[in-house]
Amino acid sequence: MMPLWEVFIRSRNGLAHKHVGSVHAADATMALQAARDVYTRRGEGLSIWVVPSAAITASDPADRDALFEPTGSKIYRHPTFYQVPDEVGHM
Amino acid sequence: MYTQALNTRDTAGGADHDLRFQARIDAEDRIEPNDSMPDGYRRTLVRQISQHAHSEIVGMLPEGNWITRAPSLRRKAALLAKVQDEGGHGLYLYAAAETLGVSREELVDQLLSGRAKYSSIFNYPTLSWADIGMVGWLVDGAAIMNQIPLCRCSFGPYARAMIRICKEESFHQRQGYEIMLTLCRGTPEQKAMAQDALDRWWWPCLMMFGPPDTQSNHSDLSMRWKIKRFTNDALRQKFVDATVPQGHYLGLTFPDPDLHFDEADGHWRFGAIDWDEFRRVLTGDGPCNAERLDARRKAQADGAWVREAALAYAAKARAP
Amino acid sequence: MTTTSITVTETPRIRRLLTLADDALILGHRISEWTGHAPLLEEELALANIALDLIGQARALFTEAGNESGHTEDQLAFLRDPHQFRNALIIELPNGDFAYTIVRLLLVSAASDLFWQATLASSDPALAAIAAKAGKETAYHLRHAAEWLIRIGDGTDESHRRAQAALDSLWPYTGELFETGAEREAWNAVVTPVLHQATLQRPGDGWMQAGGRSGRHTEHLGHLLAEMQVLPRTYPGAIW
């Protein structure tokens, strides 16, 4: 499966990168190109970050009635997030 | 590392859980991907968002049909940009759906295997350049009616995708109407082209809003969960009221002998929609259903070696 | 009976502008044919961006040529006959598969990129202005094509085979992209490292096909223009 990458863009006069969505790409270079083509078509962005979605760790502040202790999790459930990436397999 | 179990919210929490969830919805809370949610909510959203995404992607085909024959460089560039936007919208929507635990691959598979639906309007052919104006004016006009309320839908990623889409959508409808204006002010042949397009697209566009409220089976829950903000009939009436004066301004006649203005309540009343045609088109017997899916299947199949190559290269690059 | 076709009296400058405009228009048209059929959704948007850049370049060039010749951009694009077009042959060839499209884009963009860089210093202010924008765009087209070619060339056996076949087929059309040996050498310096990284075999320089610059095209251009020009020719004088 084509990996998923989250895209963050800091616009021309922006102060910080903002999460704008995701793209599918086989590697980081292509993810960056895809992010530029998809999310800056109208010249919206200046600085682009792409991060493998599975690499992001999230807290869950919203659910006050959680049945579990809030704990570091993935940003959302995705079928590909639970595969061990190759480089981690070497650790 | 951690296990999948930690990130699995128990969504079968029963009546109590559902009440708490509904309370959040009623309070106009935004639901985000990792929040606890009923299975039905998750399923409905995946279905609705992916259907919307499929529609954008399939919608690229009837309009893409005229890129190589666009009659001026300005129109060529504008149409290409519009179709590109539609691809982008599909992408944003698949991305939103993916936050709910499904992959784009699975969703595309559902489309290509015929299990998933997409908007019936894209099963009609674009037979003349006037059809391109019609698609922009009417089809995008109808889509906008639906999309603006969705910017406030309860699910965060969907609402945010819709905000992005609506910002980009504004030039599509204007572009379409401007094409119609140019044709209607043009030669007799161009005017006839415009009228012929309206004759073919008007009724299918009214069907875009879906079955009458009395027959729609997904509506109640979707309304309660604030995934759907207005009923089919309400949106359809809003569309007719906005569009009929625009058509009259163009000097066109609507193919509906029953169309008349009701002075009493200020609405344009229209004739009976042929819901048999709608059902036929929805279940696969529309003019272009087969070729739309064939085109998408072919693109997917032809592109398989490309995707495999990209993944193979990436794997090689990662290997020591 | 009069024809809808126009004939342009070409000064050297008009001829030069039309050559560049035709290259941009026909390549943009070819790439736009991928709409709805690309191998992945992200690439749909990338190819559309490239096509839009090229059509934009064509419009600027046609406008400049038309200011001198007394024609509109649309008259020049839609009412000249195939033998009046001055694009290189490589540009009008059908897209083929994705490998063919990417190889062609690489080979052409490498030449265009060098041209626009050199043209920044042109004594023709209009052309220099166009070069400022076009240069940035073409640099990106080149990078996009190069990254894809590396992945296709060094991907799977099948992708490698397709890339090599495309390269072998397109190579004889590259000669027409240059006017001088120096231009060709500069182009080689850009293209050869990419081919190497893509594990592709650089074809030998045999006989080079030519004719586009003097209006002698392949059979493909006739079909392309018949489709592209159909509406203005069917409804002469109509405004769209």
C-alpha cells in the first residue's frame, strides 16, 4: 500500500506550519512534490513539511469520558499504521 | 511501540455512550477522528464522504471530455483548472474518510467493483461545449447548495475539507454561467446549443438532490448526527428558486411545462420528476455508467506498474 | 469559398515566438490528455499543473507574436494549418504509457529549462519577461520528470523495460531540440546523470528526425489539431 503522509504548510506570512491534510506517496521526495501539487496549487504555501502519518504521536484531549487513561496514540486509526516500518525492524 | 488495542475505543458502549455522544452533537461540538463514536456514525460518514469523493473523481470524466476541444485558450486553461480542482477535492475527501479507519485503496476498490455509489449526474454524457457551461452552472450550482451546509457538519475532518472545497468551488459555477452567457449572446447556432443542453441536463440536475424526503432512507440519522443539515426537498427547492431566474435571464426555456411561480409563497413550482429514470441511472442503466467505471478501472489497471515501481524504488532506498 | 484558416507573415521574431508557443501549446495539450487517467490521484494534479503552466506560457507567447502579426492568441492557436506549426516533432508524438510521457517530458524540459535560463538575459524585453516565469515552471517540470524517471528506471523489471523502450524510441527526436552543438552538450550534461541514476542505457546518437521547425510534421499533428481546432473552425467568427 502507498504510505500516507500528513502535510503541514506555513503560508507566505504565516508564523507556524498548519496541518492541511494528507497525501499518498511512496517516499518523502514524492510526498513533498505531491504536497506542493495538491495543497499549494494557488501559491498558498511557502514552506512544506511532510511526515509519515504513522510517525505522529497524539494525545486525546477531547473525550472526557474516556474508558481508558489518555495515552499516546496514533492521530487516527488507519489500516496501514500498525505495520512496523522496515527501518524500525532493524532496531 | 504500542498495540492496536490501546487505540481502540470501545464503541459498543451502549445507550449511555450514545446519549453522551448525541449530547455533544446537539451542543455543536466537533467530533474528531480519535473521539469515541457510535459505529453507525462512523459507517455513515465513511459512506457519505467516500461517495462524495468518488463523485469528484468520476466527475472529472464528463468535463475532461472537452479539454482537448475547448474553443479558446482561456477556456482550455479554465476547464483544465476546474477538472484539476475536482481531482483535488476527491483527494481531500478520501483523506478525510481515511481518518475514520479505512484506506483510500479500499474505498477505490469499492468504487471500481461497483459496490459504492457516486452522484448519478455523472452518468450523463457531455455532448456539446454548451454541456460544459451547463455542468458548471447547474451541477456545480447544485453541489454548492449541498456543500456549504456541510462546512458546519459535526465531523471535523469532513467540515475542514468542505471549507477548503467551497473556497475553490466559487469560480466553477461562475465560469459555467459565463460560458452560458457567452453562448446565449452569440450566434443562433450557439444559442441553440445552449437550449439543447438545458433540455438534456435540467431534470437530471433536479434528481441530483436525491429522492423525495418521504422516500429517503438515510436521512433521519444523518440529520440527527449533523452530517446532513438540510433535507433533499429543501435543497432542491432552494436550487430551483435560485436557478430559474438565472435561466430566464439567459433567454432559455426550461423543459418543464408545469414550471410556474407561486405568488403566494414566492417559490418556483416544478413538474413531476421521473424517479424511475433516477433509479435506473443509480442502479447502472444510465447512458454512461459502464464507460465511467471502465475508464476508472482502466486508469487503475494501467497505473499498477507505476505504483509498484515507486514502492519498489522506495523499498530499495530503505534497504541497507 | 473562403477558408477559416489564417496565414501568418513571419518576421524572424514572429517565427521564433510561434516556435516557442507551439512547443508549449502542443506539449500542454498532450499532457492535458492524461486528465482522468493518471496512475494516481496525486499525479492527476501534478500533470494538470504542468499542462496549465505550458498553456499559460503558450498564451503569453502567442499574445506577443499576435501583437506583432495582428492576430489574437486564439486565431494563432486555432486557425493555422498543421504545416504552419513550428513545434518540434517530439512534442506532438502521442503520450504512450506513463513511462513514454515522463521520458518525453524529461527530454523536452531539460532543453526548455536551458533555453529559458539563457533567455533571461535576452535583449528582447518581452521574451526576457516570459523567461522569468517560464523558467521557474520548467525547472519544476524537469525535476518532476527526473524524480519519476529515476523511480521508473530503478523500480521493477517491468518499469525499467518500459522506460528503456521509451528512451530508445524518443531519442531520435531529440536532435531537433537544439540549434547548436553547444546547446546539445549542455543538455547532455543535464540528462545523462538522470539516465544514469535511473539505471537506463543512454542510446547512441544515430540519425535524428526533424522537420517540425519547418512545418513538416508527423501524421500525429493533423489528428491533434483536427480535435483541438474543431469548434472555432466549425463556427467561424463565433465568440466562446
